[in-house]
Amino acid sequence: MTVATGYEHIVLNEEKVPLITGTSMKVIELILDHKAYGWSPEELHFQHSFLTMGQIHSALAYYWDHQEELDLDIENRLKKVDEIRQTIKPSSLESRLKAKGII
């Protein structure tokens, strides 16, 4: 079950996570590509050719209208990744590279 948002190409799933209509792609995933790589809408379209320019622009508009909430989500995701990394032992390759002073 999804809920309309007022943005033509954006819906909210049961957990109130914004998705791009007709896909399983979360708005936050597209925004992370936009922020991490500095991709323009045209480059986002090139990299995600299954999305229309309308879907991309709707996702960007949704982000700018909900920036505080989505930036907090990004920050929480990064914290979770850091927590997980701290619990994982280094791989044997990583240990060998560290022992040789390569990393």
C-alpha cells in the first residue's frame, strides 16, 4: 500500500519512506547519488535510465521540500554503517596490507 504525496512521481510506502512511483527506488537513494557524485538531473538520468526526467525532478523537488528530514535520515544511515563497521573484523587482505604499511 502506498500513499500519494502531492508530488506526481513520489509515493510513500507503508513505513512512510518516499519512493519513486512505479519503481522500488527510494528518493534517498537518488539523492545520495546526487550529493555523493554531484550528478546533475541529466547525469542521474544517464546513470538510472529506467527513471524519467519527470521522476528525477520530482525526487529532487521532494528532497528540497523535505531536506531537514531526509538529511537526518542520511546522517542516521551513516551512523549505522559506522556502528556495523566497528563490529566487523578486518579481512585477511586488509590485515596483510596494514602489516605491510600499504594502508
